[in-house]
Amino acid sequence: MKQDRRHWLKLVGLVAVGVGVQRGGAIAAPVRRVLPEGLSGGPLRLSSNENPYGPSPKARAAMAEAVGLSNRYQWDMILGLMRAIAAKYSLAEANVLVGAGSTQLIDAVVQHAAMNKGSFVVSAPTFSRWTGAAEQSGLQKIEVALTAQKKNDLNGMLAAMRADTQLVYLCNPNNPTGTYCRREDILLFLKEATKKALVLVDEAYLEYSDEASLAGLVAENRNLVVVKTFSKIYGLAGARIGYALGHEKTIEKIGALQSGSNIGISAVSLAGALASLKDEDFVKETQFKNATARAYASAHMERLKISCIPSCTNFIYFSLAKYQEDFFARLKVHNIEGTNLFEEQGKWSRITVGTEAEMEQFINAIS
Ligand code: PLP
């Protein structure tokens, strides 16, 4: 097994660069799924960009302990988490809104933006689970194609903004493409865009990259909200917990639209999130394992004539235009769940980076 690992690392060139990440051994062992009676293991899920190693050991211990606290409302824990999040970005707790997953907070931001009728601007493709609800709220969708490198087209988004635009959504790094825009470019973009409308930056995958968060900017800018989640690098997707960061006046207005702002998270999830923030080793371990498995998978996909966009996340965007086989049929036969096509033209699809063993299973299936 060790031999195989070295072989992989060699293949993907990581042995040579050494990858200066602390090795934690058993810290982030893949999680064996123990399912309640009546639920089958199901397919190998490489569709939802989850962390196959999480929750972190510290989070698991804290969550188990918090079960016993579940008879009481946990006001102190909520405040504790909000303070810990604020401290991470040198903000105040008034800049923080927590909720049951970042999707819920994106919805709250949309609700706030939709108080005035008008439009919202998004890349295409991007994370779009919420856009139907935004349209239902009365906002008209304006889509902007990505650049040829499959990045958010910041200038195109600026140009697409209209006088009635209430919201611009920027997913950085972008889902499904795994690309990011440089901080300098985003700062220029924000300078213009936030003069005219609220900009929501979604950093769900930022921790997989080496980029710095934009969160620190919210205290000075009423038209910037940054949304983040514990679902990805922290491995808490099933615990449902995320947060939004904004200017205190903006957070106050968004919070006022919820009858229970900040109280939608269970004691168990609060405990998991708090412990996760302190488990730096787990984050580093996940980054390292993800980068290794991603490089392995991309190298083999390229060998199979599946061209991959360089990714800084835990998923890979690729074109099947030159692939000789029926990709989706192969996934089906091997009981692997991927996604559908995002862009028909060019046959672009996405696969989540699982564990090394899972990526080996995936590569064998499509070889
Ligand atoms: N934002 C992006 C870009 C995502 O890809 C996802 C989930 O896949 C989410 C938000 C939602 O995350 P949560 O589990 O916090 O609702």
C-alpha cells in the first residue's frame, strides 16, 4: 500500500516537490459509512464535492459529547461559534450570521436583495441550486458565460449589470469549474460592482486553494457579503452548518428577514463546527490528500484523452469531447455517481475528488 502511494506521488510529481504539509498519519482516515438499518451503502458518490475524510476526529468527539446537551437551547454555544468565526477574520460577532448550511444563508441574502424588484447576475455555469428560488422571488436572472479558461468573467459580469441589478453572485473558486479569480482582479471588480449592487462572494471551496478570504473586507463595505460553509474542507455536509459575513448593518437587515436568525443549528452541529475550526491538522491533511488524489486522477484522465481544467478545489471539470467511450454508461456499470453535462457543447462534466482508493476505482471504471 505504501509502495502504491509512492508510485502515485511519483506519477503526479508530488514526491519531487515534497508538498510541505504536515503528515498526520491516522488523522484523516476515510470515513467508513455506518448507515442506519434499511439504508444500503449505495453508489460511490463523486457528485456532491463532499469531504471523504470528515468530520475531523476532534469534531466527532465534540459532537458525540454534545448529544447530551441537546435538551437545552444552546445560546452560549451559538455565541461562542459566532465569536470564533469573527475572530478568525478579525471581525465582530455583529458581522456574522450562522445558519443550517450556506445554502440557507444564500437564500437569506437573496430574500434581502429581492426586496427591490430587478435582476441578479451570475456566471454560467456556476453553483446554481439557489437561482430558481431567486427567480421565484421576482428577480430576473442574467447569465454571463465563463472565459475560455473557464473562469468567472469579471469584466463581463460588470458589463452585464443593469440599473435594476440587485445582486451579483461570484463563486470563487467557481463550482463546477474549480478555477479561481486572483484577489487583485476581484478587488478591482468589487470596487465597481459594489457601488451599484450587493455582491455575494461564495467561498465554499476557498480552503482547498492557497487564496486568502475576502471576508476581512466586509466591515468596510455594506454591499459585500461573503458566504462560507463547514460542508467542504471541514467535512460537515450532513451536519448542515454555514455562515455569512457582512457589514453589521447589512447582516442586521438580512437577519431581520428570518424569524430565528442564528438559531437554526443543532447543539451537535455547533459543537462539531467549533471543534473543526480548531483542528488545523485535519484541514492540512485534507488539503494534502485531496491534492494528491486530484493530481493522480487528472493525470490519468488526460491519458484517457479527457481534458481537465486545472483545479484548486476538491473537484475536477473536464471535457469528454475527445474521450472514446461512453463515460456515463461506464460510471453506471461501476456504480459510481458523477454529475451530468454542464455545458453540452464541449461535453463538460465534473467529478468530485474522493480518496486515493476511490479515484483509483473511478479511473479503472473509465479506462
Ligand atoms: N456554495 C457552493 C459553491 C457549493 O458548491 C455548495 C454545495 O455544494 C454550497 C454553497 C452549499 O453548501 P451547504 O452545504 O453549506 O449548504
